[in-house]
Amino acid sequence: MGKAALLAAAAATLWAAGASASELRVTVRGVPSADGDVKVGLYATPEAFEKRERTFGEAAPARIGDVVVVFRDLAPGRYGIAAIHDINGNGKLDSNLLGVPTEPFGFGNDAKVNFAPPDFADMAVTVGAGTVETSVTLRR
């Protein structure tokens, strides 16, 4: 295969990869203050969520009300979503001695929390080609 053919094949591969990449826009609702950051983590599998091993993570400066966090160039698939308002900027969700979060948090599809995090299926969204928009409402 000649040099021109290899370059054409490489360009076609890159174009195809770019064409299948997606964007996920997560609107985090109910941010109570402009302190710290809003952090959103994506989990590609139930096992990754159980181990708290984010597949992707993004952050945006906090502001009162809604904050949009954008993930670009995602491979199509199903992703669990978890969000926190890291008020003190220490990079984690703080909790009290009983393990109850002291900073606002939420999950994809506003999945319910009953003394434990929700199931992956309840907090996951499907990302296909193009842009997908979803929201998470913070709770305390």
C-alpha cells in the first residue's frame, strides 16, 4: 500500500471515530451557592460505579441555580451519572460521622436514594450519536 493510500485510510479512520463521538450535556439543578465547584462523574459499568471508579469526570465553577457540565467526544453507550456540589473545593463529597453527605449530591434521572446509592440502571442514560441533554437535581 502506498503512502497516499495509508494517509487516506488513516484520515478515514479518524473521521469515522469523530463521527461516532457524542456530547453529553448535564444540567445540575439546585446549586445552593457560588462556592466551590460542581463535579459530575460518569460511570461506564455498574462495577465501576460500585467501586467509585469514574470513567470520566468534569467540573464547572459553582453558581446559584443551574450549572451545565459538558462531556465531549464520548463513545456511544450507557453511562451512570453522579454529581456533587464540592462547596469547600476539597475534591470529594464530604459526609458526617454516620456517612451521611454534608454537601449536595444527585444522580442521573434523579434516581432515588434510600440509605444507599441507587442502582446503576436507575441513574444511567444512553448516549448515542450527537448531543444528549439530561439533568440532575441536587439534594442534601
